Amino acid sequence: MGKQYATRASHARARATRRARSRATRRGAMFSVDARVASRAPDARDGRGDARSRARAMSTRCARAARGARARHARRATDASTSRERDDEDDDEDEDEDGRERAERLAAVVNCYDVAALSASATRASSYVREELAGMTTAQKMIFMDALSSTGIENAWTIAGEGYALTRAERAASAGSTKDFHAANEILGDDDANARGDGVRVFEGRVAKLPTKFLNRFAKAFYVDEDDDPMRSAASRRFLGRAPIKKGPLDALLPLYFASNDFTDDSVTIPGTGERADLSLDYRDVPVLATRRPLASRAGGVSWPAPRLALYPFDALVDYIRPLAPGVLVGRGYRFKADVPRRFLDFVLVRRE
């Protein structure tokens, strides 16, 4: 914090110096034109030369002085404009730095999270993290994601789970929203209609326990699929999508399509652990048909290659999703062999604007 205040003080002193110089320049310039004209004007008592010539000389000198004054005025206006731009840039830099520090500070809290040390209340951590993230921009949420350690990503799953002590309406109210706080709503965003048909929602993701951005970065792209089977009393709504791994040619080799449960369900339970989540994303048995992909080849800014069986270790994968905050989800993946779940990976997702 001391560094932040020192930087702000330095910027303030620089702005004050520029403004003082600008005022001094304006005061000194008030008399420049008259002084120059007076110093260069011919002596009225000088009898040499013709009066008409002296008048022409006076006119020429006055015109030159006026042009010089206009030029100096223009330069001062430019300098003032540049100064204001510098001030604005300084303010923007201060705001960016404040936002970065806020996001990194919250990530540090999550990285060091301990239930017993933080509070006896099981919902305090989840409410605090949700409220802090709700007030951040998308860029700041991305900084938060980058600043999380592998342990922090695992802690985020635990923190999001504590939110289940509250009802969905209570979770929404704690985030300052009247919208039902559920992972499906965080995927759909504010405009559900844009997520129908070939509309796509994309989240940037980071996986725990992988060392570099080349290995630990991926995305998840979601779109809505509706089953209006007349045998059902209400249409089933689920997410279909894929997880682009962002590894060049490997992206087509591992398209990693998934299908969610009916997201009108309140929640799902992870077999074998009893843990609760809002959504499951199943990658097994190629859940997406070629005819059910988005119509646009680059819908959502990602490619949609032909569906194919997932290769090991993704062939038995099911992801479970919890909402951490508006626009931020956390997930835990399990590999199922003979219906026995084995924990595979943890990740965090931030919705791309």
C-alpha cells in the first residue's frame, strides 16, 4: 500500500508542477505583445524618413507580433491539452493499479483459505468472495484467476460449496442481484435469448497443478439445446458445448464435446462423494451429434470440429460446476471407471465478454 500511495503522491506533484509552469507562462505572456511592439516601434520624434514608411513599418511589426502571439497561444493550448491528457492517463493508471491490487489481494485470501481460521460461519467466506468478485470488471476477474495458486483453485471449489448453506435466492441477494444465483444463469448471462440456437457463451479457464500457461489454459464454450419431446410435461433444457484446449492442431484431435444435465434441475450430487454441484458436464460417449453443433463455423469465436470419441484421459470424464461469483465458476472433474469416481482435476472459469 505504501508503494501505491508514493506513486499517487509522485503523480500529484508532477501535475502540480506542470500547472504552476502553465500559470507562470500565461502571466508572462500577457505583456509580451505590447512590449515587443513598443520596443520595435520607431521614435515618433525622429524626423528621418517618410511618415508613411514609418506607418507601414509599424503595421508590419504589429502583424508579426500578433502572429507570434497567436502561435504562442496555440502552443500553450496544446501544452495544456497534453497536460490534461497526462493527468487523465495518470488517473487511468491509478485505477488500473487499484483494480489489479484488489484482484490479487482477493486471490491471496483464497490461496491461504482455512475454514477454522477465517470464521466459525460456514457462509462467511463464500459471501465475502462473491461480493468482492461481483464488484470487479472482467479484466480484474481474469487477474484474479491468474493470481490463484493451484491450492487456491482447489480452495475456491470448497468456498463455492459453502454457499449451498444459503438458498439460491439468498446467494443472489448477497451478490446484490435479484436473479437466481445458479451456475446455469451465470453461463446464460443477462440475455438468455442470445444463448439459444447457435448463440454461444465462452469462458476462459485455468487448470490447477499444471505449470505453464501453455498447459494450464483452456476454454469452455456453451450453447443451449432444448428437447421438446411431446411426452414430457415441460421442455428439457441443457447445455451442449466443447472445451477448446488451445493447443493448435491438437484442438481438432481433442474436440472434447460435452452435454450437461437438465439445467432447470436445482442441483446434482457427485456419485461416491455426496458433494453438491449445480451442473454436470459429461464428455463420455460423444454426447453431441454433428447436426446439433452451432451453425456458424466460428460461433463464439471458437472452432467446432467434427465430434469424435474423447481420447484418454478424457474418455471417462465428467466435470461438476459450482458458481463462485457472477461470471466466475469453479469446477472439479472426475474420471469414472466401473462407476467409481476418481478425482482428476480442478479448474476455474471466467466468462469472456
